[in-house]
Amino acid sequence: MPLTLVLIGVAFTGVYSHEQTMRVLAGDRDRALALLAASQVRDLLHERIMALQALAAQPAFQGTDRIAQGASLQAAGNLSGQFSGGIALLDEAGNLLAGATDGPGWTAEGSQSSGGDLPDLHLATLAATVMARQAPVFSPALRTLVEDWTLLLGVPTRTTAGQAASGSTTAVLVGPVSVSRLRLAEVLDHVHATAGAHSVVALVALTNGQSTSQVLAQSVAETGSTLHTDDAGVALGQVAPLLREGTGATLYDSPGGQRMSLAYAPLDLEGLGWWVIVEQPWHELVGPILRYSQFVPLVAAMAVVVSLLTLYYGIRSIVQPLRALGQRAERVAWGDFDGAGIGTSVGGVREIEDLRCTLDQMARRVQSYQTGMHDYIAAITQGQEDERKRLARELHDDTVQALIALGQRVEMAQKALPGDPGHAAERLITARGMIAESLEGVRRFSRDLRPTYLDDLGLVPALEMLARPDTKLRAGSSETSATGDTGPGERQRPVIDLTIVGAVRRLPPDMELAAYRIVQEALNNVVRHAHASHAWVEVHFDSDNLALIVRDDGHGFEMPRLPDDLARHGHFGLMGIQERAFLYSGQVTVRSSPGQGTTLQVQLPHTTSRAERNPRFPAK
């Protein structure tokens, strides 16, 4: 009997260990899905922010001409359907300066204010908050007569120098954003398809210190179940208190007594208490051996047989496969992708096989990325060598030849000096002109190697020089181009418009150089590959980030599906831009399609040291 108890204990220990492992794996997966959905929803809202910020950057809103501002608002309309009503310009107290707030998208359900508009309290609070924070702010979700849920987005407008304090905020642009028009159901359904048929993915808004809640959108499981809320819409029961902890995953008991797996992630947008929740029954995640482990005590009469079988099953189907998988993972960690055998089955339960498949996909992705990096480094090295050859050739054909000719002129003047001083003077005047030409050539080489305006005046003047029509852009720059192809040295230069948004300030020198090189490489790619007639460069100085946007009206191209496909398709220039941004913990977004041009957006956060920007490069 003691042996029986020991065997039963071992069996229970194996089952419990497997359950805990499954709980961690399932929690990590669902938490990643919640973060993915939150990121996609946040991107949808950021599109509205950027649209409203672009409108606020128009010249009409940098002054106080209300007639011009009203005309701009009327022309803008609802910004191509991104807002459910017209755009309004308000002062700090929420009073209307231009535009209108009486459209159907502004009409609140059950509103008691005159005309049926949104209560003035919401507009005044939003305007005051935007003025105080000097940044885009969302209001809590409100119900309107024409839409299910609507929230207000406020963006500050800033005057230009000569009208008020340079860059001071004088008014707030406000627009209503319809939750239903965001098409959140598609985002949630995509996550639901990954999470499983029995899962529920929901977007929840918590307000009033997380004491009240609304389910703004949700996917529905194939069983027909939805997120557990009571009739009053209060607070997701036991779930709401967990959301104070940030991103996480846990288990809880639903009102119906069912054990549920829950993962959650916040959107982290100013003024919004929105959360993405992924919920599914726990018993649907675990294997059959865990579902029925509670019945093990009922077979105590067959304890020896059951215990031995359970022990054998646990060792053969769980412990041994996990051990074998761990050994293969260690070999992969040392770079042995082919010899590790991670692509062959280790047996065991389905969850272990799923884990192996996931590890195999990750290993192949890492291997592909390493291969791409090797190609990228080779292309960079070749590009540097080509640039050195070009400089050597130009120095030989230009500077060296000029110096030889100069020496000959001086020698001829020296010989003519005793007998014909006038002729010698003419020779010296010619030599002086050749010296000036040689100096200009050396300065040009210096500018090619390092933009002097960047060190002396900063990023914006250097970009202004880069955008000037008389500045040459090389189709084959010192860095590898976007496709890595070779071709003609220079092509027709497009017209380049440079726009600066926000208060211009100096940044750390290495960060200014990185930003300059990113824009330079992007424009080089436009010249080399886009065949564009026009290019636009925007530089946004925000409180926390430096945003660089380069657009063109060229041919465009088909974007690779995954980042590691950039090298495989020869887009080494984009890889270079991405690597530069990653050094500063930045983000790179590329949108392009054939015939539609290309848009490159780079976000570089402001930090005080290189070690803080990227821990891979400690401060020296």
C-alpha cells in the first residue's frame, strides 16, 4: 500500500506539473494574442490621431482666422470617413470656434443639452485636458443616436511665430470617432480564429476607476457564449479587479461555476481605459488526461495498475519528450539548426508536439534572419568598397590631376620669373584658380563623407540642404540601395517637399546622424527605384519621439510578408534603415503597393543615453 500511495503521488505530481506547464504555455499564448489585438486596435486609433494632427498642421490652424479655419473644416469634412461627424474647433472652455457640433455623429443618446448635441461637459473636459497635456486625448466612449458607441478625439493646434508664442496651443480640434466604423470585429475575429473555437475575444472599456464597464465589441465562440457580464453592465465580475495589474493571464471561476482561462492587455492610450480580453474554458485547453484526472481517486481498488500505467504514460509521453525537446532546444541555442533535429517529432502528448512545431518555426525564422543579416552585411561591405573605389577614382581623376597640373604651372612660372615677370604672374594667377577648384573638390568629398551642416547647425538645416534642388542624390549611395541592384549612378531627381512639425530642437549627435542617414537612404531609394516625380519628407518633433515620414508618388512595390524576407527579396536599403532605427529602440513602418507609391515612417524615441536606447550597446 505505501508503494501504491507513492505511485499515486507520482502520478498526481506528473499530472499537476503538466497542468502547470500547460497553464503557463496557454497563458503566454493568450497574452500574446491579447497584446496583438490591442496593438491592432491602437493602430486604428493612431490613424485617426495622425489624420487630425495632419489637419491641425495646415496653415489655417496656425493662426486665429476663424473664417479660414471654418473653410478648412468644411473642406475636410469627416476626413474620408475616419470620423463619424464633422470636425470642430474649440477653445479651452469647450466653446465652438469653427465648424459644427450639431451633426448626426455628435448627437448623444438621451442628451439633455440644447439641440440634442453632446453635453457641453464632455467637450469642456476634453478641451481642457488636451490644453493641459499638449497631446492628443480621447474621451470615454459615449452613446449617440446614429452610432452604437462614439468617442471624441482632441488634438491641439499651435500658432506660428509672429502671432503668439512660438508653438503655443490656442485651440483644440475635436472629432467624433465611431467605434463601429473602426471595424473592430474583424480584428477580434482574426484573434479569435487563432485562439480557438471556444474562445471569446472582447474589447472592454472600464471607466470611473474601473467600477463600470462596457463591452464595445467581441467575437462569439462557436458555442454561442459571450463575455460574462451582468445585466447592469458592471464590471465583468471577478475580471475587472485583475485589470489593474496591466498585461497578464490567469484562471478564474465564471458566474456559472466554469473554470475559465483569461488573458488581458491594455491599449495604453491617453484618456481611454480600453482592454482586450481573451477568455476560453480551461477544460478546452488541456488534454484528456487532465480533464479526467479528478476521477483517479475512484479507481483506488486498481491503484497499483493505474499508478504503474500512469507513471509509464507520464514518463513516456511527457517527461521523455520534454527532455528530448529540451536537449534539441539547447543545440538550437548553440546554432546547430540542422543537426538538432528540431523538425522531427519527439512524440508525447499533442501539446508537446505543438510546442515542438512552434520551436521549429522559431528556429527556422531565426536561421532565415541570420542568413538575411549575412547577405545584408555582405552587401554593406560591397557597398563600402564600391564607395571607396569611387572616391579613389575621383581623387585620382580630379584632385591628383589638378595638383599635377598645378605643379607644372608653378614650375613654368618659376622658370619664366627671371626673364618675363609678367608672364610668370599670369601663370601664378592661373595656378591660384586651380588651387581654388581643387579646394572646392576636396570640400565636396568632405560633404559626401559627412554633412557639415549636421554638426554645425543640426538636423533640420541638414535636411533642408538635402531637399534643395541643387543637392545631388546618388542612385547608388555609400550604403546599399533598397534592392541591392546596380544601375546608373544618377537619375532624374524628383521634387522634394520638406515639412517640419512641432518645436525644432537639437537631439544627441548620434541620433541626428541616424535620422539624417535614414532620410538620405530613403530619398536615394526614391531616386533609384521609384521613378517618382514628387517626394515628401515630414519631420515631427513630439514630446517623446522624433517621427520621420518619407512618401513618394512612384511605382511602389510588393511588401514582403515578414521582416526577414527583406534580405531574401534584396531590400537591403530597408534593412539598413530598420537596423539604424533598432539601435535607438525605434519602429519602422513601410506601406507600399505596385502603382501606389511608397510611405516610410520611422519613430525614434527621445532618451538620454545610448545604453537606455538599446541595452545591446552599453554606455562607454
